[in-house]
Amino acid sequence: MSGPSEDWFHAAPCGLLAMTIDGEITDVNEMFLSWSGHALADLVGQPFASLLDPGSRLFFETRYTQVMHLEGRVNEVALTLMKADGSPMPSLVNSIRDDDAGVIRTAVFNAEERIRYERELLTARRAAESSEERVRILQEISSAFGVSASDEDVAESFAQVARTAFAARETAVHLLQDDGDLKLVGGSNPLVGKVAPIAELRATPHVAVITAGPEETAYPQVAAALREERLAALTITPLVADGVRLGILVCFFARRSEFDSQFFDLLDALSRQASQTLTRVRLQRRLAFLALHDQLTGVANRQLLQLTLDESIAQAIDRNEPLAVMFLDVDDFKSINDAFDHATGDLVLVELAHRLQAGVRSGDVVGRIGGDEFVAICAATDGEAASAVADRILDICCQPIAVPDGIISASVSIGISIHRPGSGARPTAEQMLVRADAAMYDSKRQGKNRHTFDAAGA
């Protein structure tokens, strides 16, 4: 199986470095140079440790080096690199040793935004702890948010805490959706269907207060709906984090119609913490996705493919079901890069990844294993079913691809390995991939744009 091309190395959306086993830098990609401000000529030949601040250098020379020697890889190590201008760049570093090539390959992720977010969160939390009541309530909401795993969890926890904190009869959390509309995600809204949505209130930049009394002249229809529901007032609070609008909190009060500064201070603190928690949950979800998905195409990456294939083999054995693994390689991909450019080549890879996902079944997993190579894992799939899926993929991938400079015709060659129930020793993920890879090269030799089963699956 071939690895990423040199052009992918230099165009990668994260910092990539290659260094000798002794830690001497041999190559650096453009993203790392852009982040750090260093010139390539100044880095090649230098020890990687020389780019680190003193604390990170000590960690690198002791713990990092020890783990790399014993395990051949390190994952998610937090290091502080020094930019060319002397400023620090907090980073997350993953490294793997390639003994065959005699190099250590390292991926560097810029963590400046993450550190900034964490500092802002800490500052906001400290600012919110200005009174005993606020501390108590914030502790309650922190506890509730501690188990939040989704937007819905955050919204429902926030609605419950706000209802208790403000003695509201009901609370509703509406979150902005991708289409720009607000959706009720947590709590309940007693005015649903009784008053038409008011754009001005839904987009309010500040806390809005509407009472049910006759003195409410700005929004008489809302006041009438409040009286119908035997409510005295409502407040609408925007949920904003880092300047990004996330939604609104609406509190409905049965008796209370006047609000003091303490109410608004607490409302601001709770809303800020809820917004930051929502941002954190989304960031964690995004980071978790990025950790297991290819950043160019969005399909599963090598790590997720390995986990999925291990699990699929175990399930196939337990359920006495067949399992198919397809190894796909884009035919003559180098000629596409040569005829157009590598940006166009990336567009082709993205489009083919989408087509592969459309070609497989809903429960199948498609991933990019490197360069122009993809893998599809098809559970409960025998040779006949695998052949049908492969034919569908071949047909879809042959359709013309529109790019800015013209039309590209692409195709893929597919190799398929099959595990059949009771066929012998339990295969490993690597064995199934190697067999599928070999079958893919048979497809190449037979004229490309076709699928071939490995010898055991023929």
C-alpha cells in the first residue's frame, strides 16, 4: 500500500515534519512554516527540540524520547513551540517512528485557539463567582453540564437550572439551526401556536423583557398571549459565545414582572456559561470527529478504519456472517494532478469519496487510507453482494466530474477480500487489507476500472 504523496505532505491542513531517529529535522510542510514563521532552510538539520520552550524541551528529551523508543509512537502530546518572532505556539503533537525509512513522522496541531477558549472560559467563570447565590447556582449548572454530551443535553440542563434559579414557571431554550432558524431544543414554550414568531425578538442582542400588562405597547400580541396563559412576563436572553450567536433562552413568569440588577447579573452569568458549555460540547464533538476522519474528504481515516475493521471481524465471527473488505485506488490519479493541479486533484478525491459513500450501503463504512487509496468495509456481505456493491461504485465513479478548468473522467480499481463463516483461522484486519490490496493490483494489471477478488475469495 502506498503512502501519502509528497504534494499531500506539503498541502496538508496541519503541520507535518519529518526527522531522523535522533530528532534532526529533515523536512517541514508549508502549513508548519506558515504557523511558525520559520523558513525551511533554517529548520532543516536542526534538532526538533530546539524549537521548544524550556519546559517542553525537558519533556521532549525525557518522556517523549522514552515513549518513542519503547512504543514507536506518541499521541496528543501538548508542547509549546517557539515561533520565529519568539512568541509561543501551544501545540498538540502526534509522532510515529518508521523504522524502515529511518524517520519519525510528526503531525503538529495549532492549539492557540483552544488555549484562548479555555482562558476565556476560566475568566468568565471567575467573573460569575461574585456572590454566594451565583456560586451556588453556577455549581449546580456546572454539575448538570458535566454530563452533557450533545446540544440537547446542554439545552435541557440549562432550561431546568434556569427554571429553578429564577423561579420561572417554564423555560425554553431555542438553538439556531444550520438553516438559520430557531428550534426548541430544551424545556417548553407555552406560547407556541399562540403568537407568531417575531424576528426582532428572536435576534435581540440584549435581554428583552415583555410584561402582560396593558402598558406593554411594543409587543401587544405577546402581552395578550401571556395573559391568555396566565403569565405575568417573559424574558428573552441571547446565547452568544465568542461573538457567535447560538440561540435564545426564554423564561416565563407567573407572577414576577419586575427584575433587579441581581437577576440580570445571574441571568448573564448562567447564559454565558451555558453558551460556553454549548461551544465546548460542539468543539469536543468536532475534535472527536477530526481525530477519526480524513480532513480533506470527511470519510473515516486510517485509525477509524482499523477500529471499525477489528470490530467488524469480531462481529462476523460472533454472528457467523461473511465480511467483505474493498481496497480502492483511483486510476491514473497522477495524470490528473499533472494535467490540472493538486487543488483540482483534491476536488476529485473529495467528489470520489462522496460517490463511494453513495455507492455502498447505509451500514457500510468508507474511509481514506492515504493518498488516492480508499477502503470500504461491508458487514454481512458475501461475494455476490460485494460484487454488486463494487459494480455500483465503478459505475458511479466513471461519471464525469466537473472542475473549474473542465471535465475530468476518473475511475477506480477495486480489490475485494472476503471472510466466510467457518472458512478457517480468524483473519486480522491487516491480513484482510493486504489481501484486498493485492486484488486491487490485479485489477490494475487486468486493465483498471474493474473489481477483482483475492485468491481466497475468487
